[in-house]
Amino acid sequence: MRQCPTPLGPGRNDPFHARVPVPFLAQVFAVMARTPQHTYQVLTKRPGRMPALLGRAGDGECPLARHAAPGPDAEALAGQWPLPNVHLGTSIELDRYARRADDLRQAGAAVRFLSLEPLFGPLPSLRLDGIAWCIIGGESGPGARPLDLGWIRELIARCRDAGTAVFVKQLGTVWARQHGHRGTKGNDWDTWPADLQVRERPRRVTP
């Protein structure tokens, strides 16, 4: 994944934050359009802005192109859409944020993914239709909260039913400490329960 800086200042780098200027966002997506040899993952907690700026599922055009600088940027965004090398994702850590997946589903994308980390509870309201990939993980660092492995197992089973790829990233600092792996994020694959050793990659879905 390549990260593009935003003009928000340290710690505020959500590309769809309301304070990110739309022309800047157009420039970022134009760069991605002109570099198809790279795959980009665009992660936000504000997917509600995506459909209006990037186009709705099935539209096949990019409204953001209207805000691009004339010339190469505008031409790049007026081409193939959605961009096949750009994955759009949103973070969901608690069930009350499951609606973010509904917003994400409205946006046209080659691949839609969910970052379910750090996971703080079960996600009974989460729908997985139209979602190609789920990344799951526990919290790391000082003050990390525990991860119930049952939450992960339930999500894996639901992903299997939906045909969604799963990538279990880490089990978190609390799990690592409980199992004698101090100073880690619980990402020691070989120490995990076998049924959680799942690291799949997504397939492109219909935009």
C-alpha cells in the first residue's frame, strides 16, 4: 500500500476528512490513475463522502474529474472507472459503526474492503455483500483492550458464507502477553490457533 500525504497536519490523514480540499483529492486519485503498476488501498472512517466524489456503484464515471486540474489530471480521471488498481476501504471497530460498510457499498470500486481492527466487539449488524476483503485484528500498544477470539471466528464463518476473503492480521497485545509473547502485537503466526491462521487476498468484484 502507498500512502499519500494530506494537507491536514500530523495525525489527521484520513483522505475523506471534510477538511481535505476536493482538488487535492482529485490530484491524489489522478496520480493513482497514472500509475496502474501499483495497487493502492484507500482507507477512511468517512466513506459517506465516497459516492459523491468517486461515483456510485455502476455509474462508470468519476465526479472528481470535474475538480481536477485541466490536462493530465482531468484526462486520467476521465478514463477507466472505477480504477482497477485502487481498493476502497473503511474501518469498523464496533457494531455501531457497521453503517460505514453500507456507505462504502454505494461507491463504485474494483475492490471494497473492511479494516476490522482494532476489533472491540462482535459485529452482528455488519453486512458483507459487495465486500471483497475483511482484515481483522486486535489492539496493540500500551492500554490495549482484549480481543475475544470468538469474534474473529464468527467473522471468518460469515465471510466464508459471503465469499469474502479474510486476512487475520494480529491477535493483539493482550493475547500476546497472556501467551508469553511480551513486546509483540500478537502477530506471531505460528503460535495462533490453527483455525485463525487465515491470510487470503481479495478478488476483484463487479463495480
